[in-house]
Amino acid sequence: MAMEMQRSWRTESSSGFVVALAAAVAVALALTLALPSPAAANSATDCRVRNLGSGRTFTSVQKAVDAARRGARLTVRGTCTGATVIRRSIAITGVETKRWGPPLLSGGGKARVLKISNGARVKLSDLAVVRGRAVVGAGIHNRGTLVLANVQVRRNRAIRVGYGGGIRNYGTIRMNRGSRVSANHGNLAGGVTNHGLFVMNGTSAIAGNIGTCQAGVFNDGTFIMNGSSTIAHNRYRIPPVEYPCYYRYAGSGATNLGRLTMNGGSSIRNNGSRNTAVRNGGTLTMNHRSTIAANRGTHPAGGLENWSRVVMNDASSIVGNRGADVVGGAYLEGSLTMNDDSSIADNANGGVYVWESGVTLTMNDRSSIRGNRGWFGGVQLLEGTLRMAGTSSITGNVAGEGPGGGVLMFDRYDAEADGMVCAPDTPANVYGNTPSDCVFVG
């Protein structure tokens, strides 16, 4: 039709051209008025929620939930915009179609998407939770029991104090089947704030979140990572003056004040910017092949800052981290115990820095501190204790501009009392370091 009009305009007289143009404008205006507005595109007319038990269909999730019996199964098509409160046990599954597109539960940039009440058992599958906005738990605020199966929680924002841009949890949450919390913003934290039980399974991920105090995860409950789950690529941002951070809360990957357990091949990796990737003020246990790897940080470490208790078992590792300030691998104001074949290796700007008196770095079995590079190399003991047992080793470390290589001790460290004496009595399991295996600076 448009081509015919163009040809007619070329052949018509000037008066005919004006008439045709006026008609075209009228048609275009009518078509424009007939199109849905952007606001209407996010309206309930794009949402279809079906109760598989009753066969009823609704145009909002809240209406469907309110009408559902306990144990109901709902399916969602299209974009369902608006806040939803779930007080009973139900399952919600997204269904993608050509007509409706990907299934989305959206806050429309104005409200929290989901609130799950105490006692409710909810399973979400094959959908995304997006564009929530609230002070806490902008995407999901959970006090019940929640299972996420192939669910994306993304682009949600916790404002002002901002606890949990993606999720805030007081109950129990399990992430399964590649579920992902990503691209969320908040203060404490951008991704997940957990006060209850939070379990990551399989290939689930908390990634690419931004926080002004803590980017990825803040935990003062119980947090368990299984399989190849990961906390990665989260970034810390300097907080505004009106919402300052307590220093030890500020990190890029995970801040733990409760119990954090890493199993299988789980990892905290590639987190970066201004602060340490993992800050531990609770109990951190690393099992199997779990790793804190390839993170970048400034103060005080790239990989781990510990002021409580860390235990490394099996073949767990702190590897390939880079620190721009004190140390690349691990900064200790609390104890660290290395068992089995655990390792702290290949970190830039040094392996382990022991800061406080009363802090013990214990190496058992076949554990190793190796291949670290920096101004002191493998281990620096400003104060504290180094204990080595079994066939544990400190080897292949290289000091940069300063003294050291393997172990660097200062005059405040009572070397003989703690059983660690430098040359000529350096233990046999401290070897092959450059320029020295053990240096005592008096």
C-alpha cells in the first residue's frame, strides 16, 4: 500500500499530493493510536496464569495465587507485572511461547516482585524475576521454603540501605538447574543477603552483581555451595556518604559472618575492583576441589581476608589471586588450617600475610604454599605462629623487591618459642624459594 501511495504521489498534481498526504497522515495517526503504549505493554493483558488443577486462567499472578489451594500448580505465560505475596504452598512454572515470549515476573521498576511468607513452600521453575525495586529483597524476599529451578533473578535494585538487590532470605532457599542471580544492584548486598539457609547446587551462579558495601553475597546464616556452583564477576562500588559501610562488610565476592561451606568444585572467582573477594568473620570451610581463584582486590588482599576461622581440606585452593596492597592470596587476623592436599599457590603480591599475635597458620599432611610472587614471596609473619607438620611444604615462592622468598619473619615474632627458626636451622620442608628460604628480620 505504501508503494502504491508513493507512486501516486509522483504522478499526482500538487493539489492531489496535499490530499494524499493528508490521508496518509490520518491513517498513520489512527494506527499509532491503535498501538499499545509502553505502559500497556507491561500491563496485565500480556500475562496469563493458569491453574492446572481448576483450569481457571488469570491475568495476574496475585489473583491466581489468592484463588489457589495449597499445593496448586500454576503456569505463567508472558510478562506479569506487579508485586505478589505468596502465603501458601504452590508451584509456579514458566512457559515460553512464540506469542507470549519468555515468561517474566516483573516489578516494573516500581515494586518488589515476590514476597514469600513464613510457612509457605514454593517452587519456581523456568522463568525470570526482573525489575524489582525495594529497600530490601527487591527481587525476592523469602521467609518460607523456596526452590529455584532454572530461574533467573536479574536487574533488580535494592534502594537506600539496600539489603539484597536480588534476594533477601530469612528462610530456606535452594538454587538448582542452572539458576542464576545476576546484574542486580544493592548496598548489602547487590546479589544475595542471607540470614537463613541458602544452598547452591549444580551450575547455579551468583554473578555480575554490583554492591556499594558487598557485591555478591552477604551471609550471617548458613550458606552452602555444592557441585560447580560459583560466585563470580561481582563488583564492589564505593558507598555514598549517607549509607557508609562497616569496613569488614565491604567486599566483592562474599562476606561471611555465619557458616560458609564450599564443596565439590564450587568456586568464588573473578570478583574484583576495590576490596577483597572473600571476607570471613565466621567459619569458612573449603572441601574437595573448591577454590577462591583469579580475584583482584586492593585492601588488604586479593583472595581472602580472615579474622575468624578458615579450614581448607582435600584439594581445595586459594590460587591465582592478585592483590594491589598487602597480599594477593590470604590476609590473616584469624586462624587458617590447611589439611590434605590443600594449597595457596600462584598468587601475585605474596601468598599469606599473618598480621596478629595469637593467629596460627597450620599446615598439615601434604598441604603447600607454592609459586607465589611478591615483595615477600610465600609467607610473611608480622606476628603470629606458623606450624608445619607431615610433608607440608613452602616451596617455589619468589620475593620481589624486599627480603624473603619462602618465609619472612619480623622481630616481634618469637621464632624459637614457636618452633620455627631461620637459617642455619630452616626446616627441610621450606625449600627452593628465591632469594631465601627463611629470613628473620631483627
